[in-house]
Amino acid sequence: MHCQAYAFEISNLKSLAESCSRQLRARADSLQNSEIKGQRHLTATSRRAGEQKRRGAAFQKELLQRLPLGHPLRRDAEERGLV
């Protein structure tokens, strides 16, 4: 009985480890495909610039969402998947 319980726990642990591995690999791929060249190249200035870019995009999305449904800019944004 104990062997079966341990085998079940090991199986669950293995599944969890595989899931974590897939998530880490996806994150590593995402970082490799980003504009960041590496940690040494990520300065305070580039961090601020990246944050400003993200905030600007979020603000633009919010403005587009506030436009009336039939507005040409909103329709275009919806067609391109921005809203």
C-alpha cells in the first residue's frame, strides 16, 4: 500500500516538474526573442523607457476603448486586435 502511495506522489511531482519546465522554457524563449540583449544591457534608462512604452500602449488602448463602437479608429483597432 505504501509503495502505491509513493508512486502516486512521485507521479504527481514529476507532472508538476514537467509543467514548471515547460513554463520556464516558454519564458526563456520569450526573453530570447525580446529586444533586451541581456541583463548587462538593461540599464535604469532602458528600464524606464520600456515602462513608459508599456504605459503609453495601455493608455492608448484605454482611449481607443472609450471611443464609440462605430468610430473608425476603434473599428480599425478592433480589426487589428489592439482592443
